[in-house]
Amino acid sequence: MTLVRTEQIKLTATYLNGIAITVFGIGGLTIPFNLYSSAALTASPWIAATISVVCFAASAVLHLAGKRVLRELVE
């Protein structure tokens, strides 16, 4: 495996992990914090909780996809 290919694999894994962090930050943290700090609730707490759980799960899936990409370095 060439050095260029190795760096491309690492860049892809880093990109996926960055998206995972963003999805977790926006959906997994911002929505619950906004829901509990806001005096006027515009959405149902159940909808917000569902979105938060879905974003957390999507973040985990993206992180695991990044780890899977890194497995190409071993092969």
C-alpha cells in the first residue's frame, strides 16, 4: 500500500468521524439543552427526545464506519 493511499484512508475516516461529532453535537446535545432551557416549548418533548436518540445512534454508526475504513490499513 502506498503512502498516498494510507493518507486517503485516514482522511476518509477522519471525515466520517467529524460528521459523527457534528451530528451528535447538533442533534444529540443541542435539541435537549434547548428544550429544557426554553420557556416556550415549540415541539413535543417526545419528538425532541426521539430526534436526539436518532442523532446519537446515527453518530455512533458514522463513527463505526470510520473505524471500518481504518481497517483497510491492516489489510
